[in-house]
Amino acid sequence: MARRPEFPKQDDVLTEEELKRFRHGLAHLAPSHIEQEYRTLLEKCKLRPGMLPAPRLMQQLVAVWKTLWKWRRVRESPGRAA
């Protein structure tokens, strides 16, 4: 018989304040640490049979991705000296 997927609890979500603190902490890390955090969260968020990643982990993954994406745009901006 097939197993039903396990869904995370609804209360396993970062509040706006927690998310703000997480982003603030990211802003003070070196790019290499941010990249490592991204890889770690990406591994934790991989889909596995019968399981979904926790919303909290997905929120953190998106926050790290947005930070990396923002830094990429800044590094590639044409007005910036290389």
C-alpha cells in the first residue's frame, strides 16, 4: 500500500521578523559562506519520496538565492570598475 506524503506543520514558517533577521545575518557573511549556505539548504530542500521540504527551509533557500542574485547583479554592473 502506498504511503501518504508527510506534510510539514503549518506553524513551521518563518515570521516576517525572523526572515528579516535571517537576511540581515546573510548580508554580513562573506560570499563563500553564502554559497556554502545555499548548497546546504539546497540539499535539505531536495524532494524525497513521500516528503516535502519544510516551509522554513524553503524561505531560507529563497532568501539566500536572492542575496546571491543581488550580488551577481552588482558585480556585473557596467559602471563598476573591475
